[in-house]
Amino acid sequence: MSKARNISALSTVEAGATTDQTKADIDALGINGVNKNWVINGGFDIWQRSTSAAQPNGGFVADRWKGNNYVNGTFTFSKRTDATGQTFKTYGRLAQSSAGSQGARQGLMQYIEGNYLVGKTITVSFKARANAALTGCIVRGIIANQTFNLTTSFVKHSFTATAIADGANTRLTFDFGLENTTWHVDIAEVQVEVGSVATDFKHLTYAENLLACQRYYYKYDHSGLSDAVYLTSPYSAASHDGSLPNTSQSGAYWLPVDMRANPTCTATLSSGSASRVTSNGSVVVVQQSSSPANQAIYATIITADAEI
């Protein structure tokens, strides 16, 4: 089917078409575009912080995805790349290694910036499975509560509803109601799109996905570099005898993409500690208040966090 086909003809096709036929028409018309998915890192490709770590309530591991637990328990969220026979290569695994006295209720959530979708008909879709049959799971936040069950095989779930407000930003939340035992849930290809049809998941290139994530969080790591971006002093070395106001030094580290807001930043230095780390969302400036004599100092790790 040519993409040049008149879009106005789509409504006629939809009137008598099956869901699969409608989805095929939408994809062929080119509506299946780069920006159709309002979820960032829905394929769980980007893990700037760590590829496996404890997932506390409100803590991030996979980029843009927060933990969301309500009852005590020990949880981890990790990157998986063993999706044999699937249309995806990576997915996220939420696992409980020990349960609280009342069992555990743990989930994931992502804030979608702004309320642009509120009032629109949207479709939430994803693929998920568990290590044992699991009932009473819920997807909510951006739509009214919708219940789904999990089996031991990846199954695609989709829900169409009107997007609802949740403060300044819209929230997509998954809740997994679980027994007082060890378990894990695997989730992949999470998508939120305008319309009443769950089209195929839009796979972005790794570079496109990384830049989208770096608008909210960025980690600079000196590891692997043969040289460094050194802090420098505005004062001459000969004047470090106290005749000038101080011996501070600083360095600028440019961010790969403008962040959504001025981030909160941290820096680890090769020697000593940073006295101040600030950013305007485009560049991070690291300052050390007193320069050690005869040492070249540089940042080994910098983080810039503008997450919602």
C-alpha cells in the first residue's frame, strides 16, 4: 500500500475493517512515525545508571523508569537481553528476592512530561510475562485502572481510554499484585500513542533513544579516555602565594543535549572534592575551591539529573 494514499480514505476502511487491517493501514500510511510513542525508553535499551540494581520506591535504574512499591520487600530491576524468538532484544526484569511480612506489591512508573495527552483517546500497549501465572495486575495513571493477568509467555496487552490528568505531568504506572514468595515479571515494548489502535512498537535507534533519555539524566564517565578534561585556574601559578583572592579552579563539561530543566549535579574528582557543581541545562561547571599544588585535577564522574 502506498503512503501517498489519501488519509481521508482511512475512515472508510476502518468502518468495516478488523483491528489488524486497521493497524496495517495506519502503519502503511506512515502514521507509525518516529514520535508516535510518548513513552521514553519503552524498549528498556538505555541504562545509564546501572544495568542491575536495587529498585527502591521512587528510585531509577533503567532510564526514565521509577520503582513504585507499597509494601516491604527486596526488589531489583535489571536489563535482560535473552529474548529468544521475540521482536525485541532487550526488556526489563522486576524481581523480588525476599518478601515482606505482608507479601509485596511492586511496580514501575514513568512520568510523561506535560499534560498534552489529557482528554485525547490514547492506547497503552506493552508485552509482559511472569515466572508463574499472575492475576490482578493493573495499568493506571494516564488512564483509569485497567486490570490484566500474566502468564509465563510474553503476551501483548493493550488498553484504549481517554487520557486523564495527574498534576503537572501525566503518569503511567504498572502495579503487580504478588504473593509472599520470590517472583519476577518481565516487561517490554511499552507504548503510549494517540488513537484507538495499538500499532507496532516503534523501535528507535540506540542514538535517538539515548538522546531522548539524556534530556532528563546524563552521566559522564572518564573511564576509557586516554586524556582528561582538566580543571584550570584563572590565576597564574606564580600568583598562588596568596596575593590573589584564591586558588580555585574549574572546568566546563558540555551536555550532549539541552536538559528539560536546570539539573541537580554531582561530580567526583581525580583528587580532592568539588566545592560546587552547577548547570544551566547546557553545560556543567565543576569548581574546586583550592587547587592542590602540582596536580592536574579532572572529573572522573559527573551526573546531571533533571528527572520528573
